[in-house]
Amino acid sequence: MTAIASSPALWVMFAVTAALVTAGLYCMLVSRNLIRVLIGVELLIKAVTILLVLFGFITGRSALAQSLVITLIVIEVFFITIACGVVLSLYRHTQTLDTKSLTDSN
């Protein structure tokens, strides 16, 4: 177990995951464009997917990790499909994707 935890490749994957979380949070919190917010959500979901695979590898429960990842992918596809539909509907109604103008136009 300690040999797996001290693997340099594992730490690189943790660093990549941390970078994905940082980029996703930045996209969600700083951006005012709804498409960029959806991209930030996607980045966060991808980071969670990588973490599930890593923890499955570390604990030796790869079958459980695979089933969780497949479930997460199905939920992600459903969520992004609905969110894209809502964003497209908002764009057709308001002709903008800027969140500031959406909150100002009551």
C-alpha cells in the first residue's frame, strides 16, 4: 500500500486533478458567460471522475470505482443535456448569455 501511495505518477495525477478543480472553480465563479459556467461544471466533474479512479486504484477496489465512474458519466450526460437546453432557451428568449444582464432584466 505504501509503495502505491509513494508512486510519482500518482502524485502527478493528484496535481492534474487539483489543476482541474482550480480551473473549474475559476470558470464557474469568475465567468459571466453561461457556456463557460457549464465548462467549469464539466471540469469539476472530470476531476471527480479522475479522483474516483485514483482512489479505486489505491484501495484495490477498481470494480467499485469503475461502476461509480460509469454511473457518474450517465448522470453527467443527463445534467449537461438539460443544462444546455436551458442555456439555449435562455439565449433564444433574451439574446444574451451574460449572467449580469439576465439578473438585471426582470
